[in-house]
Amino acid sequence: VEDHRLAYEMLPYLMNRVTSRANQLWTKTLREHGLTIGRWQVLSVLSRFDGSRVGTIADLSGGEQPAVSRVIDQMERDGLVNRRPALDDSRAVQVWISPRGRELLDELMPHAEAFVNRMVRTLSDDEIKLMNRALERVFSDLQEGD
């Protein structure tokens, strides 16, 4: 019982440590390419959901909308993304990766894949799948009652 309680109490701490350490290590690579974690998150979201609205990008990246909007402003200024009016709602704006942003993303993807492989190198495929499912459920549980 004591071991279970300790593991239970340590879970948020360990999740935070993993995230902090991963961001710390990944930031070194991003800096070499002139990016921050925030900019990488925007590019990552757009790589899968190009043309998303700022609110969607904020939700998917885990950021606050005003902060993500500022990052997108900077990225647009630097030629990494473009904003265009949404076709279905003239008041809404969609964000698209520019050719320069796509080039940077393509350049970084092998580094990102190697980084993720390093993080999970001692886990089996089944353990990785289990961890993904468990974290998705934890995230979903935290979304309830927002």
C-alpha cells in the first residue's frame, strides 16, 4: 500500500520533471535553428493541421491563446507562417505554414524523431502504446469540468 501511495503522489512530480527535462534538451536543438519551444509547437500543430485558427493552435499546443497569438505574430513577421481570412467566416483567421516555415520544419523533423527515439529507447512498443493511451486518458480526465 505504501509503495502504491508513493507512486501515486510522485506521478505529477515525475510528469513535470520529464516535461521540463525534455524541453530543456529540445530547446538546445531548436536554438541552433533560431526557434523557441513556442514556435516549434506552432509549427508542429500546423504540420498536421495547416490552416488552423489561433484558438485551435493554442488548444493543441497547450498554450494560452494570447501568448500563442503573439508567437504567431512574430512567426509571421519572420516569414514562417501566413495568416489568411477563413473562407467560412470572414471574421476568423487561419494560420498556414509558409514555404520558409515548411523548409525549417522539414529540416527539424529528423532531429525531432531522433529526440523522441532517445526518450523512449528503453521502452518496448507495447509500453510506448500503453503510456500514450494512459496519458491521453489522464489529459481527457483533466479536461472534464473545465
